[in-house]
Amino acid sequence: MSRPALVLFDLDDVLVGYDHAKRLASLSERTGIAPKIAHRALFAAGIEKAADAGELDVPGTLAALSAELGAPVTLEDWIASRAEAMSPRPEVLALAHAAAEGAQVAILTNNGLLLRDYLDRIHPPLFPLFSGRVYCSAQFGRRKPDPAIFLDCLAALGVAPADALFIDDKVANANGARKAGLRAHHYQGSSGLRSALQTHRLLELPA
């Protein structure tokens, strides 16, 4: 089996752990709004969905969230609450670094421009490994598992589908990548990821 030229990683619950309750608690603490109201603003009101779809830019997302909560939400509030929700996965990051010895690595996540533009502040351990190679649904106007988002992302990276391996914790997203012609691995833990990278010869040093 040939070595892929690119390993494309999902973010939440692959490269990092994600705890939604911690995000809401942090936003609540910073704004004085109850967590259930923060949840309603982000999800029931559709702000997060609109941001992920690219319908809200960075200022628009913060303005919409502030209006829905009835309290100002600053960029620092948003960054801090998102950062609080994310936990390191050093074993996965070590595998990403190892794969990067013989291939490009990049991130493709269903998220808005706020996360893409400020991920280096939200979760610094991912950098500089992924510098300049963080892609999100908002910039393409479509979400995983739509096969077209994978093709859009690969076009931006200059990589053919057959030369890319995609890693995601959701089966549907892995299947969407396969429909687009990528190789894919359903992430269920670091040991399985290690085996997948070995199968694709990504833990071998390049000749």
C-alpha cells in the first residue's frame, strides 16, 4: 500500500477531547448567564449552526451571541470558553507528529471561522504542526459528511483524493470521505489510530 501524501484529521474528539458542558459553564461564568440559556443561544437559536455553515463571520457570530444572551460576549470570552472545553490528547498528537515526518497533515472540522482563525490561541499544543492548515466547514459552506467538502479541502491543499487519509470519530464522516475517494479511518482510540497509520506506512521514516 502506498503512503498517503496527506493525513487529514478531525479536531474535536480526535486530536483533542471536547467537553460541551465545560464550554457552557465557562461561557456562563464569563457572561453571568445560566448555562442552559447559553446552550439555547448557541444551539436552539441556531447561532452555532449558522457559524459552522459560514453564514456568520467572526464579528457576526459574537454579535448574534451577545444579542441572544442579552449580555456582551467578547472575543476573549469565546476563546476562553472554547479552550476550557478542549483537553490535550498527547498520544494522538505524537502520532500526528510522526505521520508528519512523511506526509502533510491538516485539520478539517465542522466549525466556524472563529475556531479556525483563533485555534492557535484556543489550543496551542496543535501548533506549529498545523499552522496554515486548519480548514473548517464555514469556509466551504458545507459540512461533513458531504463528500464535496472533502474535495474542496483537498483542492485547497493541492492533494488528490486517492493520496489522502482522513481520520474522524464519526462513522458517517469517514464514509463521506470514502465516497469522495479518500482513504478513511474511523477513530476509536489512539491504539487503533496507530495501527491505521502503520497500515498506511505513515509511521515509517521516508527513504
